[in-house]
Amino acid sequence: MLTYQVYSIETTPENSEILIAFLGQLPFDSFQETETGLEAYISKDEDQRVIINKLEELQAQFDFTFQSREMAPQNWNAVWESNFQPILIGDFCVIRADFHDAFPDVEHEIIINPKMAFGTGHHATTFMVVELMKGLDFEGTKILDYGCGTGILAILAAQLGAKEIEAVDIEIESYENTLENAQINGINHIKAIHGTLNDINTTGFDIILANINRNVILDSLPTLYGQLRENGKLIVSGFIERDLPILLKTATNQGFFPLKTKQKDTWVSIIFERK
């Protein structure tokens, strides 16, 4: 069984969300908010000196304290089941596990079985992307889910009528989990790829979904522009309010036009159109 190093961080709720955004760029498996801040979980096999150095750098910008401890191996699936709660986005969509009761009054129901122990703390970003997807026409479209994770967005795109779907993630667990969750939901036309954006050879996407983080989005904008058809839509999420100016400036310079912005807590999502 995998052994985890747990970093317990004491800070304000606002700082917790900001720190998750920064630490999400490191190889943490997941985050869980607590009454005093948050806990961040990372494999014991990772270089803990890198993590400590990053936390100490962040202490110069934000007020928080931290300590770490090793967590003994345990049945992470059981822990995950006891903590995971359904994500309900109005009457449009619910994301739940197979052990939750069904939601008969919700239009789209996505059942997932993620291979991780804890809630990610990123429900706000998924929530907003799903809300933005509600306003777009997916019928017969070609879609890319960039940084697919558990495959939620790709599965929803399929339920909304997307004809061709590619989903890519650098993590092998995410690639495998996307395939498994697609099968659970009866979706058989998602082409999952274990790799990077450079492994996507397709162009002419109608809609690209990128729920990742600030740095990856900024670095990927030129490639995403080339992969999107003219007047195609790009939904980005996974960054916080303070990053909005640089996202808007960089995307606009690349040739994207912002259509709509959503904010939940300190998290932000944007729909861009390629001009």
C-alpha cells in the first residue's frame, strides 16, 4: 500500500484556497480542508525537500504555519468513500459515486469511481466549468478535455451530444480512471490518451475544456489556439482571482476573446472564443 506524507497547514479559509492553487502545481495527490486550514497529501516517494522549500517560499507571501507527518498505509478506498460527497450543480448535473443514492430530478448524472482517497478541494472549479458547459451547444461537436482527471467533463460532453471526444492527462492514474468512469457511464466514444498536449495531433476542435492550473494554461495557450477551430470555444479553470489579469492579457494577445467569466469563492473560470 502507498505511504503518504501529510502536510497540515493552519491558515485562514481564504488563504487555504490560494495555497491549494499554488500547491496544485506540485505532485500532491489531493487536498482536504479542515477547521483550521487544510491537509495536503503526497506520496512518501516524492522529494519532500522540494515540498518544504516551496512551502517556505509561500510563507513569505501568505500567513500560515505547517507541519508534516507520515501516514501509515491504509485502505484509501474506504477512506475516500467515507469522505466523498456528491457535487450538485443545480438541476443540471450531479457528480456522485455508485454508493450514493440517485438524483432522479437532475438532468445529467455522472457516476465516478476515482482512484484516490480524499476530496480534492477543487470542487469550485469543476462546478464552474459544468455551469459554463450548460450554456454551450455540444450536439455533434468535436471536444478536447485537457487534463481530464477523472473524466467528468469528457463524460458530460458526451451526455450533451458531443460526437468526437479526446481526453488527455499526464498522470497514468487519470488516464485509466477516465476510461473506467466512461465505461461506468455507458460512454464508449471517448479517446483517452496518457501524455501531454503535444500528444494530441487533432485540430479543429469545437470546444476545449482545460480545468488545470494557471501556469499550465498560460504555457498551453499558443497550442490550444492552433488546435481550436475559428470561433471555437475554450473554457479554462483552475486559477484564482488574482491571476485573472494575466490570464486575460495573455489569452487576448494570443487571439482569444473572453465571452463570460464566473467566480466561486476565489476561483475563476472563463469562456474564450478563438478569433
